[in-house]
Amino acid sequence: MDTTLRDKLMSVSVATLATALFNRGFRNQVIQGVHPVKAKGVNMVGPAYTLRYIPAREDRNQLAEFRNPEHPQRLAVESCPAGHVLVMDSRKDPRAASAGDILVTRLMVRGVAGIVTDGGFRDAATIGSLDIPAYHTRPSSPTNLTLHEALDLNVPIGCGDVAVFPGDIVVGDDDCVIVIPQAIAEDIASEALEMTVYEDFVVEKVKTGTPIIGLYPKTKDVFTSEFADWRKAKGR
Amino acid sequence: MDTTLRDKLMSVSVATLATALFNRGFRNQVIQGVHPVKAKGVNMVGPAYTLRYIPAREDRNQLAEFRNPEHPQRLAVESCPAGHVLVMDSRKDPRAASAGDILVTRLMVRGVAGIVTDGGFRDAATIGSLDIPAYHTRPSSPTNLTLHEALDLNVPIGCGDVAVFPGDIVVGDDDCVIVIPQAIAEDIASEALEMTVYEDFVVEKVKTGTPIIGLYPKTKDVFTSEFADWRKAKGR
Amino acid sequence: MDTTLRDKLMSVSVATLATALFNRGFRNQVIQGVHPVKAKGVNMVGPAYTLRYIPAREDRNQLAEFRNPEHPQRLAVESCPAGHVLVMDSRKDPRAASAGDILVTRLMVRGVAGIVTDGGFRDAATIGSLDIPAYHTRPSSPTNLTLHEALDLNVPIGCGDVAVFPGDIVVGDDDCVIVIPQAIAEDIASEALEMTVYEDFVVEKVKTGTPIIGLYPKTKDVFTSEFADWRKAKGR
Amino acid sequence: MDTTLRDKLMSVSVATLATALFNRGFRNQVIQGVHPVKAKGVNMVGPAYTLRYIPAREDRNQLAEFRNPEHPQRLAVESCPAGHVLVMDSRKDPRAASAGDILVTRLMVRGVAGIVTDGGFRDAATIGSLDIPAYHTRPSSPTNLTLHEALDLNVPIGCGDVAVFPGDIVVGDDDCVIVIPQAIAEDIASEALEMTVYEDFVVEKVKTGTPIIGLYPKTKDVFTSEFADWRKAKGR
Amino acid sequence: MDTTLRDKLMSVSVATLATALFNRGFRNQVIQGVHPVKAKGVNMVGPAYTLRYIPAREDRNQLAEFRNPEHPQRLAVESCPAGHVLVMDSRKDPRAASAGDILVTRLMVRGVAGIVTDGGFRDAATIGSLDIPAYHTRPSSPTNLTLHEALDLNVPIGCGDVAVFPGDIVVGDDDCVIVIPQAIAEDIASEALEMTVYEDFVVEKVKTGTPIIGLYPKTKDVFTSEFADWRKAKGR
Amino acid sequence: MDTTLRDKLMSVSVATLATALFNRGFRNQVIQGVHPVKAKGVNMVGPAYTLRYIPAREDRNQLAEFRNPEHPQRLAVESCPAGHVLVMDSRKDPRAASAGDILVTRLMVRGVAGIVTDGGFRDAATIGSLDIPAYHTRPSSPTNLTLHEALDLNVPIGCGDVAVFPGDIVVGDDDCVIVIPQAIAEDIASEALEMTVYEDFVVEKVKTGTPIIGLYPKTKDVFTSEFADWRKAKGR
């Protein structure tokens, strides 16, 4: 992933990205119901690498399955490229785990940028303490075999009611996770960065007592020049 | 699909099949939350042919998409083999349609055995009047493009929290739909047929005043010979 | 159960009973989410006899359990007194059945007044055709062992978020089921019957064009004498 | 309401209207989770007249409230203009009734075109038998005072997750209810009528064995002239 | 708002207020499903100022709408009086934001006492760090325009299944938010304060090993004099 | 409870216990939707002592009920044996409290090992600060009388969709709570402890860059001897 793009996306919020996408007609890119296992205070950014689960069938999902070196969940953990985000379609079902601390530790060591499920993680307290961002709906101790069969890798999936295509750019902050279609990621990042500069100006103004009407969004001319001056002063 | 197998499955209930599967450790083969668009009084039986939807993204799901002769939903309708059941993974979301009356009419004309979605059909009142069994959660008028993108054909899917593999045997009655793993379909069908014979005997006995304890299940010896006689008399 | 009480309750609606109970401070006596398997056009009335399910644990809920003549579900079916209503606490979970057609047939033969679950019935299409009222949330083919363990008989339970004490009077119509505390059943029945007489008068008036304000509820004096005349004429 | 507009809307399905609206960027006009109390086989059409409920507070919602001639629920029933559809915002909560048979009878007598709630009706079996279309989520016997306080009339509301502005055109069929913004109702009706003509042609073709690809939507030229001929022959 | 009233309400818990209200027949005043964005360890107290959202319709909710100086969401932020609590009816839908950090910062600067939604906030991590209490269901990054249209100000609303009338007294602690009808706020506050004094005594007793029976509630005479002494000693 | 058993269970995670139970066919022993009021970083372990709630009926659940020294909720708090875990069946309904800080303080003083509800606690912020583990779904300020009637003690119950029999061994960590059938608690504890030793070895290996395939689960011979050495070195 391009470093400039990553840098931009590290410095904007998911909320601002959502507005930039809304502005182009994308209303449904924020993964619903998913939050950080533990807030990290820094963004997760990377292209999506996906894993699809289907409901487990008892004869295909006994503990012995994990002995298979080709088990898709294990493969996912070894094949997700460094810098990518592993996104799992767990059918929004957190009654059994999507993964646990050992697999997430392996992803961390391999340099993966983060992990997202619309189900839940087991060993979530441990996962929260690792140096890799992780997002889920809630902790869930039962092994994934109880309800989920890992089926295939890097196909388009749904995650939290959002379409995720391999290579889409995934960004998470302390609130939410958003999926940016790959083809427009550069434009969205640049636009969100511009918006962020103005929002930072707005916050400063608001903190000193300026009403928001006319300021946010900017409809009063006075703020045009004020903002230009502020921007110059800040070197942004 | 083998005619003998089909005949057996036409004459047993989904409840009895569920018990036969439970007996072998399969606890989760009944598609949850799905019922007939209109009760037909006769079973739907056929191997599964699947269609997978993911959440729709606005730029990929405008009406013009349907002009694409390779659109997977349209392809599904033309490629699902006669005698098969088209099973759709709509992520249990009936807020937009999985299909409408024109596509279902085409399936009927092509000799498809039935259609199942864990979402909803538009034109459901019309679909209910067609000569093809259809199962969904509720009527849903919005076009599928609103929420669902048809993605791929005949891959393993989830439907109503059940794993469905292409070729699994799907049976529906006026209550529910069940998915029988292909490899054990013969055995399950035979076992369910045997159970049905005994249950028919039980119903007759119960209607004439026999208590169920000892009769259902059969733990009193007296019923062994009585049942043998009844069976002979009925030629079953 | 007293015949006069039963007769009164056969001729009033659950809605009217709900209002009479509301009037005495009972806001929560209608079983939520439950409807007739098939509308019968006639009320179900009887004292409650209860069965409590807890979640099933695999080692205690194999098919062999049903061979136990003391299995509480089987006992319930043989011990529920004629004229009573069997009410089941299935924890609002219809993913597995609360009972099936054989047991409900036995209840019918034994003269039980009806059956209610806040889960679902298997063989629901058949149950709907029997001559006994049955209420549930939706058809559910999996055997109860999949999720429910029948635990004890005739203890106070919850059903559809309503408290049900053994002996409470249960009334069902084509819409809903209501639970009347035993101690006030006579009073509530009489009050509801009176309300029904007036409502019948109101419907007649409304059908001939009378506005509802002042009529329902009766706040205009003119309707007092009109109603008295109507009542006399109708002999009610 | 204009007769021509009404006639057009009487002869198209909610599904077709949903597609016409989708085509103009309206993705969310079908009221979710609401269906006919009883299918009528004919459309409900009329401008929206609205009633807003908020949660009930015990001191403001005793039975005596109904004695107030200005009670908004009662006023709604007397003030909703003939030919209009009364649409109720019950906050998607069917645990208590939105209205009962007496009020709906009064609406029928007054010539109101239909009634819609995203809650439930009491006396639903009776309402289903009346000669007025009614839509809800499920029967609900408790009086509305239990949970709902009727607050104001003919303000913009939400109903089943759809915005409803007074005067919007409401159309219901045997599947669903849709809300058409007033300003575009004529255009949408005309467009849907045109679509319906083509869909009728398509159904005929499909029933005689024509594949849908190229036909629906029409991308093969051959169907252009065929359709023109059919249309002329049918006089549509 | 009266300072004495505020002081009392600053020193009691929402749980105690709920019991005082329950004691007078108010069973439903705690906003369901809402919690602090970040626990502040101090109560939020103030009269309600309300904002009502309805579902968004695409043609009325593009980003340009915010340029309108009369946009109700923006107006709410500028018109909510200092010392009041802004309460938003977001129809319990957190799939899009009710507000973000800039608006909440403005409310803080204006001296507003707090903000409550039954939806979710965007920029929630930032909002949690501001010096103003905020309550929601979960973080939600999409702009409110995606699903919510701000419609009117300071009308009665529902929030988390509770009726909120402008001027009702809203109290939040680290657990929940409660709405006290304005007319009884003084009485409830005084009663809750008295209850709190006794509960503090109880906690001390319990920590030193006294059983709760007879103590909580106080039914043993011995505690009457003990409490009187304790109260005197503590000067409460 | 046996000290050795307790010690073992203090040093394994709920996730590992869930896998050990899954291995013996128990798929459903983790209480769903319940988490710590506040993470304690140390396990809760003890035999279950149960309290069953049913829905509250207004005439039986006024504040005066608590004056009854035999009120089951109060009795539960005084009779739950030291070292046991009080588990409450609140029918997964957190709209009213299962208990508050005074009762939980009393449990703490009495040496009870922990408290679990599938509803919610009032005074949750205070409960979180006490020196006793507590698990619920969310804070809930309304008194339990609003929705729950405490009915009986130490009967089998459901809690979060799991069967809980008195005497079952309950273990909670910072993620979840699990219920171990009493008869197999020793075996499960020993097995989980063994698994934990190997998992600790695995984590060390993974942190130094070893891929998981062949290591977890152990299918490559090389790890057999390596693990034996590691174990010896660690004295485990």
C-alpha cells in the first residue's frame, strides 16, 4: 500500500471518511456494530484480506479439523500479507469466536495491520493488550468450530452489513471501522484530509465561543479569509 | 436425483427428518425463520443449487446492472438445473427482495423444484399462486439492488443459520425447510420413512385413547406385536 | 372450572379482557408474540397447567430420554387435567419445538382445553387441523431436545414475558392469549362481558354513521338512554 | 386526490413502485415489517394523514383520558379526510395496540382509504373482515394506553423506518406499503404503469419458455418490436 | 432550574430516583439501552430540551442541507438553553450518528448541561474527553443525514422508550439516564435524597456484617434508633 | 469446593475450558451476552447457587414486598453459601435490575465467590468497584420489581441460554462466564490446565516467529520434544 495514502488515512477519522464517501453516494461503508477490542488511540489502515465463514456442520467441525494444515482459518493467518487487514465475515454471530489470542499474536508478528470480525474474539482481554488493532462485537469464548466453518480466502464478503472486496482500504479508529472502495481510496483520503484541516480550525473557533452556524459548514465569507490565515500560520 | 430417494422424501415431514438427523448428531439443519410463501400441502425436494448475495454497494448496484447478461442473479435463474432447489444466502435480511415473480416464474417453467431465501420475495402474493414451492421470511418489495449484490453461484453458503453445500438435499413442507448432507441422504430418508410408518401407527392409537407413555417412543412390548400386525394389515 | 365463568369468557375478546385488567392496574397480561397456529373462530378458555423448559444440555437430552416414563414433557401431556390449558415456558425460543402433533393429539383426546408455548410447534400444519386450540410464535421442526429440557410441572413460569401461575385463567382468541389472575377472574369476566355489550351497541351505532366522540367511551347523556333501550330490545 | 393518479396507482404493484423510486435515488420508501391484516387483492391508495404516538407515561394514560373529546387518537379518527390513509407512528412497538375495530369501523364508514401502523391492531381478526385495508406488524390486544400516547396529528413522522410527510401518497398491496413523495407521485405512477405493461408482456413470454436474459430488462432488439406488437394487440 | 433542586439531584443515583418514581406508579422513566460515552463520576442534571429526528429521505438530506442556517440540528445546538439537557429522539437507531464532536463542543461552550441520544455519536472518543456529559447507545461514524432528518425542536418525544416532555428533569449518572416529570421533580428529589441517607447508613452496616433482612428495608425497630443516632452523628 | 479444583480453575481461561467441554460434546456452556461489570484480572470460581425470576405481576410486586423477610431475592443473598456463585435467571431482560450494590455488598461480606445475571445490575458503577466479581449484560437502574419477581432458590435455571444446575462449577474471566457440569469438573479442569501449559509454550514460540501450522495444534513431531524440554525447564 502506498505510503502517502497510508499517512493520510492515519491522520483522519472514520467519521470524516464516512462523510467524504456519503458525498459521493456511498451511504453504507461503516461496519455496523463493531468496535475496538481495546482503543489504541491510533488508526488501523490497510488493504482488506478476507476470510469467509459459513455456519458450522457438526461432522465437518470437530477439533481434529485444526490438524489439517490447509484449514482456511489457519491459512488465513499465515497468508494474510503484512500491512493488510484481515476481515472476517462471521455472519454477525458472536455466539462463537472468530479467532483467539494465539492466531492474533501470529498476525501481529507477521506484520499484519489489523483484524476485524463481525463476530467476537475469544481471549479478548489478551488480544486487547497486543500491539495490533482488533475490532469485534463482543468477547466470545466458544471455539469457532461451535458455529463457524472457515470456508474460503480473499473472496468478496459481507462484514457488519458492508460489502468488503479484497484490496478495499480498511480504516479503523477508536469508534468504528470503514471500508473504502479501492478505486477511490486516494481521492477519498485527500478529501478527508482537507476536511480534517478545516474541522480542526472549526474546533478551535468553537472552543473560543464562535457559533457553528455559518462556520460549519462554512457559509459566511468571513471564515474564508480567517481560515486561510490560520492555515498559513499552522503550515497545513 | 434418484427417484426412489425423492419419493421417500416426498412422504416424510421435515420434523421427522430433523429427528433422524439429530439422532446422528446433526442439530442444526433446519433453516431458521423461513416458511412457505403459501402452503402447498406437498413437499419440495431437490438438490441444492446456491446463490450468494453480499451487501450491495451503491456504485455496483444500479438498475443498469441487470442489463449485464452475466449478472449472477439472472444466471442463477437460467442455470439452476431442473429438479434442483435454488437456495439463496440473503444474510437473513428481508429489507430488500431476494427475487420477484418474473424470475420465480422462469424457474417454474424450467422445472426447478423450488426456491428458498433467508430474505424475502417481492411480488410474494403472485409467487404464492405459482406452481412452484417458495420459502422466505416475509414479503419485501424493494428491488434486491437496494441491499443485496448477487455475487457467485453454487458455492457453499449459509441460509437461515444452516450450512448449505451444493448438492445437499433440500426438503420443505408446510412448516419448514431442512438441509440433508448429500452423503447421508439415502440413510436419513430411509430412516425417516420407517419413523413415519410408526408415527402413523401412533397417531391412530392416540386417537383411540392410548396414552403416549410406552407407545411413543415404543418401550412397552405390547406395542411391538400390535405394530407388526398393523403394518402387515396396512401393507407398509 | 365454573361453567358460568367459562361461558362468560367464551363470549368476550382478549382485547376487552386486557382493558378490564388494565383498569385494575394489570398492564402486562397478554402473552407477547404468540398467535394461533390456526384461527378457530372460538375462544380457548381454561385454568393454566404449566411446563417449564430450561436450555438443553447435550448429555441430558438425547433421544433415549424420551424412553423415560417420567420425562416431564410426556408427563405433562398425561397429567394436564381435562379442561385446563397447558402453558409452556420455552424462553421465547422457537429455534426448536416445544411439542409436536402426536402430543397435541393426545391432549385433544384427553379433553385438554388448549396448548400455548412462547416457542414453536413442529408438525404445526397438522396441529392447526386438530380440534384443539394451539398458540405459538412460529412452526419449528427440530425436536425439543435440541434446545429445550423439560424440567418441572405446574410451577409458576414466564410465557411471552407474562407471569403464569398454575390455576390462572387463560383465554385465547384469534388474535392473542391473555392470563387472568385466578382471584379476580370472576370480576374481570363480568366486567368484560358488560363492556362487550356496550361495544356491540357502539359498533352498531358506528356502522350507521355515529361519530365515536361522546359514544366511545360514553360521555354524552343521549347514549345512556339509547343504550338502555337497545339493551332491553336485545335482551342483554 | 386526482382520479387519474389514483387509477394508475390502483393498477401497479408496490414492488414496481419501489423500483421506479429506486431509479430516482429513493432507496427507503417501503415501510418495513408491515403487512396486511388480511389480503384484499386490491390496492390501498391515498394521501397520508398522520398520527404520532410517543411512549405512554402512566399519569397521562389512564382509561379516563379517552373521555377527553380532544384525545388525539379519537380526533385522528374523526378528522382524517375521506380518501386519505391514516398512518400511525407507533415506534415499531406492537406490544400494545395502535387502534381497535371500533375506530377502524368508524374510519371505514367515513370513507377513509386505509390505515397503517408500524405497531399492531387489537381486534385484528375483526378488522381483517372489514371493508377497509389495514396494515400492521401483528395482532396486539393491550389497549394503546399501555405503551403509546397519541400526541399530535398530521406532522411528519417515521413509520417502519420510512419518513412520511402529510400528503405523501401511500400505496399498499397484498405484500407491502410504500410512501411516494407527493411532488413526484404523478411521474412515479406513470413510470410504474409503463413498467407494469412491459412486465405483463415479460410474464407472458416467460410462461411460454423465453429465457429472461435479454428480455428482462430488455437488451435484445427482437423484443422491442415484439413488445410493440403485443402492446398494440392488447390496446395498452 | 432551581439550585436546591439541582443540588439534591446531583447527590442521588438514578437507581434511587427510579425507585422513588416506581413508588408513585412511574415504571418506565429510565431511558433504555443508553449509557455514558465516558463515565464522569458526577451526575448530569437539567431540564430537557428536545430534538426530534425522523427517517431521512434522500432528496431532503444531502450535505448541502447543513448550509441552511435554519437546519434544526444546528438550531438545536445554538438554542438549547444553558443548564438544559439536549435530548434527541433518534428512534433507537445508532446506524448513523445523532451528532458529532464539533456540535457537542459548541454545546459545552454554551454551558449546556449534557446531551442524550437513543442513537449513537460520531467522534465518540473525542466527545468522551470533553467536559460535558454525553449518553448514547454506541459510537456511530456515519453522518446523521444517512438515516436521520432533524425535524423539530422542543416537542414531546420518545427517547429509549421513555416519554420526554420539554422541561422534564433529566438526570444521568455513570449507569443510566432517567426522566422526572417536571411537576413532581421537587418531591422526587427530596424523597430520593432521604432514601440515599438511609442507603448510606445501610451500606455502612452491611460492610460491618449486618444481614440485610430487617435492615433493608427497615422492618426491625432496632435500626430506627440506630439510624437516628447515625444521622445525628453525620449531621445529615 | 475442593481447593485443588479451585486452584486449577483459577489458572485457566474460559476459552480453554470451552474447548475442553466442546471436545466432550458440550457446545453450549458459555453464558451468552454476559460480561464483567468491571474486569478484575483474576478468575471467579465457585459452585452455582441459583435464583429464578419470572415476569413481575403488578399486584405481587410493590415496594412493600421487600418488607417480607422471606422475599426470595433477599433470602438468596443471605443463604448463598460462601465460596459459591449466585447465578440469576433474569430471562435475558436487562430493562429492570437483577440486584443492586447493597445486596452485592452483602454477598461480598458473606464471602460469596461472585454473582452472575443475564439481566443487568443497578448501581453498576459501585458494584464494579467492590471486591467481588459480578457479571451482567448492562447497567439497569429500575428496581427489579418493575419486571422481575424473585420466585425460587437453587432450582435448575437457564442463564444466557445455558442450563445451570445447582452445584455446577461456574468460572468467569475478563471475557465470559462458563458453566461446567459438576460431574466432569475435575476432568475438565485437569484437561484445561494441560492445554494451558501447551498454549503458553505456543505463545512463546509464536512471539519468536514460529508459524502456527504444525504447532497449534501440534502435528509436527519437532514440537513434541521441544515442548517436553520447555516444560521441564519451566517446571510445569
